[in-house]
Amino acid sequence: MMPLSLTARISLYFAAAACMVLLATGYFLAHVVESHFEEGDRHELNGKRELIQNLFKQARNPTEIAQLPQQLHDALVGHHGLEVTVTDASGTPWFSTPGTTFPGTLQITCPEQSLDCRDAALQQWQQAGVDYRGMTVPLTAGNGQTYTLTLGLDIERHEIFMDTFRIVLAIAIALAALATAGLGWVITRWGLAPLRQVTTMVSGISAEHLADRLSDDHLPTELKPLATAFNAMLARLDDSFRRLTEFSSNIAHELRTPISNLMTQTQVALSSARDKDAYKEILYSSLEEYERMAQMVGDMLYLAQTDNGLLKPGMAQVHLAEETQGLFDYFEAWAEERSVSLILTGTAIAPGDRLMLRRALSNLISNAIRHTPPGHAVHVSLGNTDDRATVAVENPGPDIPAEHLPRLFERFYRVDPSRQRKGDGAGLGLAIVKAIVEAHGGSISVTSANQTTRFQLSLRTHTT
């Protein structure tokens, strides 16, 4: 089953809403008209009741009582649809209009139904297929004799009118619903025109035009947040696509150098016969290139695993001071060779995976040693607050321009694009540090000012 279009849905909603409103209105109108007819019948019956009661009050002797039937007949001439019955105190019919027969339950003497008689309550019934509305009230003649008056009014004409009224009303509601659906479709199509314009603009955006943005100058207020959100998404896609393009280019560049070195060395080795030591030296050189490529591939796989949430760090308590001191011992020979000293201050404990955090610290310390001028020191300071453990790695050296700082953690990013790496790694170290820290629910930042570059890690001290 094909889903309905938005235009069709809104049109149907309009039609349904119109039907509910019109049905409620029709019900109210029918009730008002019916109440009007009932009130008119009550008024007419009350008029005849007062007329008859007045005639009985004026009858004070047997002669006048005997003349009442003729007076009643004369008074009721021309009142079509009105039926009247008067019964005496014993319940015997005393006067009736021709052809009048009331239900037995209606012809109850007033002493037995005094409340209904006194209030002149309207009653409705059907007899011989004809609808009636009437009342039963007490009568007292001028001589004190009591009677019961029953009046009935043929309301068949009212029922016919109400039936016709309901049919016409139902047809009007159906036509109004159809008209509302049609007008709703037209109005919705017109109202959704800006959305179609947005769709047209979006359909023209491709990988080659990710820098394009939707203009919200002529969009209605409701669609402006959509355009803003879509433009933000395009900005993220553009940035991700640019990074992916640069990443692919950097991978090709990083792999091309060792492969080119291997091909050149192999071609030189095959160009002429050499002794065993020469071949051995060539193999050692090739092994270095293989190790570099293996390290790069391993780092890329590691980052891919962290990106997809495949690496779940453990939550053991890691003594960061002990891990840092262990790394100082490991890098001591290299640092002495570069005339760089290593200084550790403070202590900190954080829950996490010891090997992963050790790798992050190792990358930061090795990076700091590599960029520290001879005769200076790398300073690692640790600290604990109520809910955070901090690690700061500082090294002196030239300031890094501010525009490069946010991108230092990107893969293969170089502050100086023309600079070639020579044994400095594949350029994935800081990206791995960021991935490890974020996997632990922490954050990392970098500042560079006053000839000092500072990387700071913030790790949670409580697991959630």
C-alpha cells in the first residue's frame, strides 16, 4: 500500500476536522430547532389549557356545567391536530374531541399524579403511527367539582420537518467536507511550495557542490530551522569529505615514500653483483621501511577500531605517575642523546585501560621529546580533583600558529605541508591519543604560547 502524500494527509485532516466541527454544529442546531418546536407546542397547549380552565371556572351551576361541552366544542373549532379529553373525578370521560383516544397511562386522574398535573409536564408518545405531545392537568369548576384535562397535539409535521432537516444537514456536511478536502489540497499545495523549492535546491547538491548552502531569505519561519540544520549538516559533510580526501591523499603520500625507497634499493641491488655485506645492508634498510609501513597500517587499524567503538577500555585504577615514570625510563636513552631532560611532578589516579593510557602518554612524551630543543626539558605534571584527573605535557619550542592548533589531532596533518617525515612516525600519534582519551570519556586540548607547547588531558575519576 502506497503511503499518502503530505498534501493528501493534510487535506484529509482538514476534511475530518471540518466534519467534526460541522457534526457538532449540526447536532447543536437540530437540538435548538427541536427545542424551539417543543417550546411552541408547550405555548400552544398552555393557551388551550388556560382557555378551558377559564371556561370551567365560570361554570357555577348545573346548567352552566351542562353547557360546557358545547362551549368547549365551539372554542376548539379550527384547531387541527389538537385532541382534548376531560374526565370526571371517577375517571369517566366527560368530554372528548372527535376521534380522541389517549394511552391509558396518560389518562390518570390528577390526585394520583398531582406533581405532574401541577407542573403541566409535557409528555410525548406515539399512537397509530402518529407522534403526539401533550399534558395532563387538573380542572376545578366554579361549583367546586374536580376534573382532569388531557391535551394532545399532533406533532407529525414537526417530525417530518426534522427528518428533512437532518437529511439536508447530512448532505450539507458531506458536501462541506468534500469542499474542505479540495480547498485543503489546493491550499496545502500552495503552502508547501517553499518545501518543494528546498527539495529542488537539495537535489542539486552533490559531492562536487558540498560548499553550496540553502538560502533562507524567502523561506517561511517554520522552514528556516530546517534550512539552518541542513546547512549545518552540509558544513559537517563538507568538512568530513575534505578530511577524507586529505586522509586518502596523505595515505598515498606516506605509502609512496617507503615503496619508492624499496623499489629504488631493489633496483640498485639488482643492477650489479654485490658481496654479502652489501646485500645485508640493503635488507636492513628495507626492513626499516617495512617496519614503518607495518606501524602505519597498525595505527590506522587501531584508529578504525576506535572510530567504530570496537575497542572497549577496561576500568581498572591506573596510577598515572607510575606509568609516566616507566615511560621516562624507556625514553631516557633517547632523551639523553638529544640532551633533553624529563621532569615529572604530581600524581593522579584514573579508571581506565592501563595499556591504552600508557600508549597515549607514550605518544605525547615522544612527541614532546622530538620537538624539544637540546638543553631543555619536557615537563609532565599530574593532578587530581574531585571528579577529574589531569595530565599536562609541556615542552619548549617555537610557537605553533593558532590556526593549526585545532587540527593537530587530525590524521597525517602537518603544520608545514612541505616538510617530509624522516623517522618521525606516520603522523597518527596525536590522532591515536585523542581517540584513546575520548574512549575513556575524557578530553584533550593544546595551547602554544610564549615558546611553550602544552598538551592537557582530562580524564574522569569515576565510572558511570
